[in-house]
Amino acid sequence: MRETIDSVLDQTYKKFEIILIDDGSTDNTREVISAYDDRRIRYFYQANGGLSAARNSGLDVATGEFIAFLDSDDLWLKWKLTAQMEIFRRHPEAGLIWSDMSTFTRLGEIDDERHLRNYYSAYGTVNFEETYRRGGKLSDLVPDVTDSLATSPYYVGDVFDHMFSGNLVHPSTAIVRRERLRMSGPFEPEITGFGAEDYHFYFRICSHGSVAFLDAPTTLYRIHPAQMSTCNRLHEARANLNVVLHWLERGPRSLPQRVIHQSLASSHAWVGTEELYAGNRHAAMRHLWQSLHLQINPSTVRLLVVSLIPMRAAQMLRLVKRVIMSPIARQLTCLALFLSDDTNPLALVLDFIPSDLVSTV
């Protein structure tokens, strides 16, 4: 957390307040905060209520006209606020600005410099270069960026229809106008269930007009192995489908039928895939079949076939594949595991990480 706070205090744009929402943490958060002597930092403790509750609490006490969320182990590049606030100045019609992000597991080592398009599958169907108006480049906003990022463009437009393809916005990269928040409202976890609160939140923000995307990484996103747990992916997939269904029921603005079918097909396929990995064959079959009913996709067909195979046979096929593709030493390990007790794999459930919120004034 200390590195996160420092990355905000090091911003070249200085007119901000830092609101730290401690969502029932049991670590040394309070001690870390007490070491800072800066009147811009305000600390609030609350009983654990989840990530959305923490962010909504931050929204309630923030005083700035622009709001940015920053999770407690992510970092900002020092020019992030300067660049995005300049876009807001140039484009008063934009209610939200987000950007690309880089990933790291150890401080000082970048794993993937441009990770947004790898993290969010919706970018496979959204082409900003062809669809949206180019507003300028990063060097127009911040003069002292590295040469590799200087020509990175930013785009301005209405992305609401493209949000049906999936979430485009990563929270720690985004800044939203208070005026747009008044129109869209706070986080609504009751709509999505566990997961996808961010998707629904930014969907609503984008439904109210123009936004901007800075195609350069402004944020360092920390990767944790536990983030890839089966339980987490399944809940996220189910919640994603809930969001899509919620917005389709509200009547999208002149959305083509093929886009609706593609959105639903993709969402059902994702749920079906995760249900299959979790061992829920019947649920997997139902969602995969619904996906194929809307749109034929070879990979979905293959998954549906796998879901029809009895579980024990499917386990045997996976074992055979692992044995064929593994070195001899690993083959023996696989066989030993197969002969052991036939139990379900352990699914990890993550505790919510407290969220930090920054508002500019």
C-alpha cells in the first residue's frame, strides 16, 4: 500500500485529495497511513462490505469534481493525472477517461507493457483506430514522456454500443467527472451478483454520452496468482452475463441484431466454459447450447462435445493429453495423481482488497 500512496503523491498534477477506505482490513493499514503527514490524505475505516461498498463510501466523502479509483496494490505513473486532466480540459463533453495499463509481479519489473487488450476480450471486436475520432497524442498532453509512448493517441466518442461486447475500462486507469457520476449513480453490486460490478458501473457511465480512451499505459497493475482461481472466474462469468442481460432488457439504442446475438453468444460461452472447468457439466451444456443457438463458433462446439462426455472419461482424456505432452518425469507424477483419491480441486475464494480513491479538486 505504501508504494500505491507514494505513486499518487508523486503525481506532477498536485491538486488532489486521497481518500483511503479501509474495508475491514486486519493488517497494518492504519499504521502505514499514520506515517504520512499530508493534509490531502483522509482515512476512513469501515466493517468489511466488499469492494463496491468501499468505493461507494469513497464517493460519498470525496469533494473533487473528478474521481479516480486506485486499488491498494496498483501504482500510477507520475504523469497520469496531468495527461488525463488535460484531455478533460480539451474535451468538456467527455465524462470519463481511461487508459491502457502495464502489469508487474515484482516492483521495478514490467511483465506486459500494454496489457489492456490482453485482459479484456472486448478489444477483439472494438477498433478505436477505425471507429473513433482521434483527439491527439500523449506528447501533446505531457511533454516529458518516453519516446516509446510520445506518439500514443487518445480517442473521443460514444462507446455505449461497444460495451455490449464486454468491459473496456479498467478501474485503476479511469477518471470520471462528478457531473457524469450524478447522472449514472454509484456502484450497484445487487444487479450483477458477485463480480462484474466494474463492468456495470462503467456501462452506465458510458450510456450517458462521450468518453475518451488514452491508448498508453498510465497504471501499473499488480498480478497475483490467486486472481486466476476457478471460483473467481466462474463468478465473474456469471456476473458478466447478468450485466449484458440487464442492459439488453433496458432496450439498447438501435443496436444491430447481430451485435446482440454476438454479445449473448460470447457471454453464454464464457459461462459455459467456466462451468465446465468447475465440473458443472449440466450447467455448462445449457450455456454452451444457448451460445451456439445464437452464433456458431468452432471452439464452443468443441466445448459442448466435451461437456457431453462422462466426467470420468473426460478426466482420462485430459490425463492422456498431459502424459503425451509432458516429459517422462512428469508422466509418472500424472499417473500417480490419477491413481490417488478422486476429489474435487480446491477453489480459492479471495478476500476483498481495500480500495483507495482519489479525487481531484
